[in-house]
Amino acid sequence: MTDTDDRAEQAERVSLLLREWNGYDPTPEEEARLDAELDRRLAEATR
């Protein structure tokens, strides 16, 4: 199993926990927008 697989499994577990805990269930479009924003912020922080 690769690091990418491990991260994907962890992300799925966290998503399930968030849905169960508070109903958070973003659409694929929302997830893509949030991922893009996180990538932007990480790139800015590592300049």
C-alpha cells in the first residue's frame, strides 16, 4: 500500500466521522473547491 492509498483511506474515514458527527457532507464540487483553496494556501506558505 502506498502513502497515497493510506491518505485516501484516512480521508474517507475522516469524512465518514464528520458526516456522523455533524452532518458535514460536501458535494464533489465543494470538495474540489476546498482542495484548490488548500493547495493555494500551502503554495503561498511555502514560498
